[in-house]
Amino acid sequence: MRTGVNLAALATIALAFPSASSAQEWGFPGLGNAEFAAITAGGPAPRRDLTGAWDPGQAGIAGGDNYFNARTVPPLTPLGKEMLSRNRPTHGPYTAKVFEGNDPLTTQGDPSGFPRILNYEFRPMRIVQTPKAVLMLYSFNQSWRIIWTDGRALPQDPDPRWFGYSVGRWEDDTTFVVETVGLTERTWLDSGGFPHSEALRVQERYRRASENVIELTVTITDPLVYAKPWISRDRLPLKKLPEETDFLEQIYAASEVTGFKQNIADKARTQ
Amino acid sequence: MSRRIALRVMCVLVLLCAATPVLAHHGAATFDTTNEITIKGTVSAWSWANPHCILHVDVKAPDGTVKTWSVASSNVADLSKRGWTRRTFAAGDEVTVLIQPAKSGEPVGMIRNVQLADGRKLQ
């Protein structure tokens, strides 16, 4: 029986975070820093297999030094600067006052969309492999993607979608590469208001480093908005959770984000 | 400034603290990170919601008037990691809440910590 997590790792998790290891526990909210660190590499990487429940830990959520900034993002084109100026984030280097915020996710309840789901509030997720696709099931906003692996080409001139159109292939026995296009520019790349156009193309590289670790690298290519391609996630480690982990539901419902706006943000308005 | 005076009367104590990055989230531009205050009162509602859980606290002034404060914490996932639940507070609970108040002067703010009647402190 393949659980994907060896006994030693399970024992470590059990000591560090009992709810993470208890079979049939409901509503796991994600690993804390100590619990994340306690999960070791485990055995060798299985061949062409990303199946399982995974958690990028605190680094997936953003915050602190994790926000994109002028050091991590290349110069914006004139269009990019104009798009950025319209965005009023309440995080990151261009933080506006909270009552001025227009983050489509946190003020309107829009979907995170892709690739924001990987750049902000990237919380526990599950990967399922089928004969013709890889399914990415995200606990945040209970959203999902299908990565087609049946050999199809990416669509030409697709209608933009919140999560785009994705195809994937195994580059070698441990590296799965995903290309995504057709992304609506209504989404931000992160919570800091960095924009993108519908010319955006995203590459994800999932390297199964070991039994318990995947390293994710995400490359953003959008020549209409950014002067050159850039890496938004650089070998971000995802650590394996027990297979039976049930995830907490965390949905930014429109009624809830509106509640924050009405109860807090609007009342914090200053002239 | 009457609002400032009223605030001081209402609050159990006013603490002057150095700004910390704990609430870097919604930033110094809106909430007063250098003038944290403590409010003490009775929970009227606890909203377990995203992107911020909100605690509504009725605070009684010496003259008997009651003002309802709405103070926000983090999202449900981050609070769950810290041991908070949707049942952490119930209407009628007595709480003491350290907050960063809004600069607008309205009774809203961001929670730093909450002390329950039994002495437990939630961060």
C-alpha cells in the first residue's frame, strides 16, 4: 500500500502536529513553520508521480518578505505601469489604504484565478493523476485545474478564462512541466496588485525532489506588461501530507469580503 | 478633541507600543500601529469569515452608553492554525481586546490579541 509518506515522516508529523497525522481528521488548515520544517525529504522520488496532498507552508501564503517588489519583478512596460496604477492593493510595496483597496479577490470575491493561486494564498492542495490529465485541487477558494497530458496543443486565440488552458508533459522521470495560456487579465498576479495581460504565458515546473518534497518553479512571460520573463516561484518546496488529509474550506465568498468592507474598511475611511 | 477623550474614557488602558510588522497586512496607512488601545466589553457577534474574522464587542462607557466596536483578525485558515475556531467566542462573553484602532476615529480596528474571561489570551 502506497501512502506516499514513510513511517518516520509520519511519526515526525505526529509529534509535531497531531491533527496532521490523525487519519480521518477533518478540516486541516495547513502546516505551521515548525511542522513544515519537521517533514524530512523521505525516500527517493517515485517515477513520474506527483500524486498526493501537498502543502507549501507559510511561504505559499505570502506576506512579510514574500511580496513581489522591484527586486523580484522586472521593469514594467508603459502598459504595465498604467495597469499597475489602476490597481489598489492592500498588501506589498504599493499598499493603498484599506478603504481604497480594489483587490478583485479580497474586495469583490472574484476567483484567485491562475497564476495568483500559486503566488498568494497557495495553501494545501492535492494532485491527482489520471491517464490523460493531472488534476490540481486547491484548498484555497476550493478551486481546481485540469492539466491535459494527452498530447493536445494549447489553443490558438482562446477565450480568456480565470484559470486558463493548461497542458503538461514529463520532461524526465521527476520533472513535470506545465504551460498555460488564455488567462483573463481581470486577475492580479499576486496580492500586491501586479498586473498581467491576456498575452500572459505561465510555465510551471514541478520537480519531485524526493518522496516528501516537490519543488515548484513558476515563470511569468508577458511581453505586453513586463520587459522580460521572470520567476515568481523559485523552487518553492511543497511537502507531502498524509494521503487522508481533509482540507479546511477557505472561500473568499463575495458576501464575506463585502462584510469586511462594510464593517471595517469603509468605517476606517479618512479624508 | 472630544473623540479622543471619549476613547480614553472608554478604554481600560491605553498602551503606547512600538510599531511591529504583525499587522503589516493592512498597514500603517489606515490603522494606528503606534497607539494600540485595549477595549473591554461583551461580545455581541463573532463572524468566522474571510478575508478577516470580525469580533463585535459592546463597550459600555461610564455614563452607561454602549458603543459597538468591530475589530478584525486574520482569515479562517491562519486563525485555525493558531487554535481559534468559529466557537471561540459566543454572544455575551466578556473579552479584553488589544487593538490597533482605525485612524478615522470610528470604533473599528485590527486585533492584536484577545483575553478571555478565564484569562486565556489568544494571539
